[in-house]
Amino acid sequence: MKSILSNERECYVCGYTEGLHKHHIFYGRGIRPISEKHGCWVYLCYRHHNMSDYGVHFNHLLDMELKQTCQKKWEKRNGTREDFIRTFGRSYL
């Protein structure tokens, strides 16, 4: 499925186009396949993914910003906050 945030082949954070990783915004405990199914992913460069201290896996603020932005977009397209919680297990807003 296409991303509901951006399908540009560039880092969602900085626009860099080399060394891209597909980052599933909601992950852990079997949630990654659900993220994939619902388009809750973005491309990130290696620095903004997991190869630096400011990558999403080490930077809680960036992680939460992506989760909140994606949840808002998902709710706008797919249903209510309760629907989101049923799908992903919790709300990030």
C-alpha cells in the first residue's frame, strides 16, 4: 500500500534521496504489518531512521511527531479515534 503521508522517494524529514529506509510509523508487538496495510509508513534517510542519535528510533520527539501526524491523517481518511485505537491499540494524541 502507498503511504498516507508521502510517497516521494526522499527522506520525509530532510528530503535526502540516498540510503533510504522504509520506516513503519507504528511498530512492535505485531503492529508493523498493520502499519503496512494502512499506509502508515514513510521513507527516511539512514540518519533520520536509525544511524544517528537524532534518528526516529532514538529521538522520542521525532517518533511522536510522526505518530501524531500519521494518526491525524488516518482518522481523517478512515474513521474515529476509537477506530484508530481498535486498529493500532492506542492513541498518540
